[in-house]
Amino acid sequence: MTFGSAPLSTKPLAMPTGSASRHGRLLEPAEWNAAGIPLLRNPREVVIGLHSRHSPTPATVVIAVLDPEEQLVASASFTQRTASADGWDYRNALLSRLRRVVPHDLRRRTPVRTAVLLHCREGDERWTEDDGAWMWGLRDACTLHGLRCGAYITLTRGGWQVLGEGRGGRRPSSQSRPERLGDVTTEFPPLALHTGGGATDALRRTAAR
């Protein structure tokens, strides 16, 4: 599985991935693909649910937590208008929201809940350095909150896409205008999302439209 790539803008990487440099905390596509991120059985339902609850526009980030049955437990949205290309900043922003909406699972031996991230942004579906920084931030925030690191989803003018899986759809998009239900949602009735154990490579390539 490969990604297309697009430059972040005027802020190039200064050091290789994994460096302690301010610009080095990001995950490149190959690293994300190798990380064993769990598949969502029906990502379109996840995207529609989060889009309906948070009505994201470009620069909006939605962090959501799913239980073992992939029902929505809690979610929060916020605006990140400055692209830093540094996963450290993004990790702190995500961890702050997670702590507000859901207790940590650090006492468990293995994570049972999964966090997914929906990033509504400008541009097309191709991977950018900013996406890589959000991936790093999501993975690290999950570790510090006792969660499994789940899917990273972009929402652009062209639609939505689960990066690294090749699954996506044209609707909703960053131009969609669903009814606004609030910027931060917690302890709401679960959204029925179906789990998908034993997904194959074929599922990774299936378009969910």
C-alpha cells in the first residue's frame, strides 16, 4: 500500500523521522502502514457520525474514542489553524482533549478502547508532512492515555479517506454542512459502529462510498 505525497508548504523537515528535533516527530507513510493500525469495518459510518456531531470545517480536528464493539464512547473537536509539522504539539493538543472527555485506561495490561482522528483540511487526499505529524501525535497520545491507536482520516473538498488503507468516499466532504450538534460531545448514546475482525488486504482496497 502506498500514499501519494504533497508538500506541507514552506516548512520542510530539518531532521529524519524519529529525531528529537522539533521538526522530526512525524510518521511517514511506510511507518504508519507497518504500525498495525486496526481496521474499521465501516469507516463511512464513523465519518458520518463524527461529521454530524461536530460539523468540521477546514482546520478542525476531531478525536474520537471507540469501545471494543466500535461504538462511539466520546469525542471532542477543536481548531488547529497553524500547521507546525511537529507531532509533539499535536500530541499535547490531542491528549488535553482526551483527558477532558474520557478516563484513561493506563491500569489495563492491554488497551481495549481505540482512538481515531478525523482531520478536516485544505488540499487533496495525498499525505503531507502535517498528516505525518498528526499521526505521530495520535499514536503518542494513545500510548499516554492507555488507548489503541486507530485510523487517521482526512476530510477534504474531494471527500474523506482513511490514510494507509485506500478506503474513502466523496461524501461527506469538507464542504458539507450538517446540522451542528456541538463542539465537544461526551457521554452521549453510543453510535452503532460494527467491528471488523480478521479484515484482509482486499478490505483495505475496498472503496466505501
